[in-house]
Amino acid sequence: MEKKWYYAILVIFTTCGFSFSSWISRTPELRDALHATTGTMGVILLGLSMGSILGLVLANVFVRARGGRFAIMTSAFFMFTGFIALSVGAIVASQIVVFAALFIFGMGAGMCNVAMNLEGTEIEYRIKKTILPVLHAAFSIGTLVGAGVGAICIKLGISVSLHLTIVACLLFALLMISTRFVPAGIGKDSVADKKANAEESAADKRLWLNKRTVALAIMALCLAFVEGSANDWIPLAMVDGYNVSHSFSTVIYGVFLAGMISGRLVSGRLIDTYGRVLLLRIAVALAAIGLLLVILKISIVLCVIAIFLWGLGASLGFPMTISAAGDESQYAVKRVSLVTLAGYGASLAGPPLLGFLANYFGLLNAFIFVLIAICVAGLFTSNVAKIRQAS
């Protein structure tokens, strides 16, 4: 049962990553078609952020009412609709349509992200092994494939609208097929749970929100901002800051994704052997070094190496904080929801803010704020230490 369930969640993570990078890979062309400045693109990306945050909030309601499987199926409809609308927006070159499309897509993506992470923590808890980095590696593999397909589409002259329409259909089909192998009702409140919640005192209800949970949320916020900034702005930063072509900027973005994938694929066994804290501290240091080298703009060759280090360092932060949030099964749903909300909220709300800052400081200089976020996260790394209790 767990094996089919695990593979289904792997496919869902991969598909979501593929869909996300598919449109990211076309952002330089989309910006040109919309005649948008970097600041305007920040406003347009705010549509994705607003929709995603709403989806993150609604996910907890959907999961507790009907379970994670239902939330993922519902999210598939929103993401499909958003991508079709985005295709239309690319054709008519309407900033308003693209903003609305990203809002709808973001709402579905936010809901799916919470639900699939909750499913992942439940599988991890049952098999007693660290698998969330591998699941997030699947997301990164999906983004790498999506970026590669995007680069090929650019080379072949395939329109943005046709590309995104095909991705929309593929996304919907894979998510609906995969959910057939996901058990219904995971995360859903049982009658006993509802009765217990009603009988809990106010003090009992606050037990899940302790200092460690807040620290994990802060870390997720900072480290997801680091990852999200790369996903949204690396292609444009390479075009504007290093004067490379649109297609080569997508290749460089792929280098970042390769770093993410490498870190996540090899980290599971290392975490179980050496512990979360040591691995996360090394990861934070690598991300900081890589990002600093990108900002310094020494050479394009060193930049590509630095982008890989940035990806390698950013690979562990978010999945590791989610794993830590699920350590105590009694409070896992609430804690994972909070940490996921903080992380995905920052990864989506942060990049548009970075766009506004880039208007005044330049995109590469704006990355200094991302570097500050890495340093802040480094102050809280001790909080990911494993404390799982016997169930």
C-alpha cells in the first residue's frame, strides 16, 4: 500500500514542478509580449502569490474536511483552468488576464503543495525513513525537465500559448490518475478528533504552537524565499545582469535545478546518518557562498558554478523544516500546515517583492536581501534536530 502511495506522491511532486518551471521558462518572452518592466512583472507575479496564499489557507480546510486526496483532485481543476487562462493571456498580451490566470493557477498550486507535503509526512512517519528530500527532489526533477522542454520550445519557435496549453492537459491528466493510488481521508478529522478538539482547553489548543514550531516557520519562510527567488528570477537575472540569451538563461536556470536535485537525492541517507542539523548548516553555508559569487558578477563561468552551489545549498532547507514539523504525530497536521504556509507563502510573496527592489537597486543587487534571508535561517538550524516520539 505504502509503495503505490509513495510512487503516486512522487508523480504528483514531479508534475507540479514540471508545470511550474514550464511557465517560468517563458517569462522573458512573456515580459516582452506584455511590454512589462521588471517592476510590472513583480506586480503580475503578485497574482500568483495572492492565489497561492489563498490556496495554502484553504488547503487546511479541505484536508481536514475531506482529506489530502480530495484537496489534490480539487487543486488539479484550478491549475488546469489557470494554465488555459495564461495561454489566452499570452495570445491577447493582456497583463490583467495573465495576473488573473496566475491567481487561479496559484490557488490550485498552493492547495496541492500543502496536501502533497502532508501526504509525504504521513508516509515518512509510517515507514520511519526520511523521504521528504527525495519527494522535493522529484519536484526539482520536474522543474528541470520543464525548463529543458521550455528551452527546446524556444529554440523551435513554439508559441507560449501552445506550450502552456499542452502542459495544462498533461498536468490535469497525471494528477487525476495519480490520486487513484492515494488513500482517501489522510489528514481528515475523524469524529473522535472533532470531539477531542471541542473538549480541549484553551491551553491544550496552544500546545502545538511552541518556540520550536515558530522557529521552524521562520526557517521555512527564509529558505523557501531563497529557493523561490531563484525559481522566479534566475532567467531574468542572467539576461539583464550577465547579458546572456533567453535560451542560455534557461540553461543556467537548469544548472540551479541540477544542484537542487543533487542535494535532495543524496541527502536522505546522510540525514539519517549524520542528523539534520549538521547537513542543514552545511547547506546554508553553500547557498550563501554561491549567492554571494552570483552577486559579485566576476565572470559567467564562475556564475554558473555559483548557481549550482546556490541550488545545492537551497535543496535541503524547506523539506527538512517540514520533516521536523511532523516529528510529533499528535500535532503534525497543524505544524506541517503552518510551516508549509510560511514556506510557500514566502517563496511566492517574496519574489514579487524582489522585483520591486530590483527596480531601484538592479536585480543582482536585490539578491543581497536573499543573502540576508539565508543568514537569518542559519541562526535557527538547531531547531530541526529530530525529536520524533513513539506513536
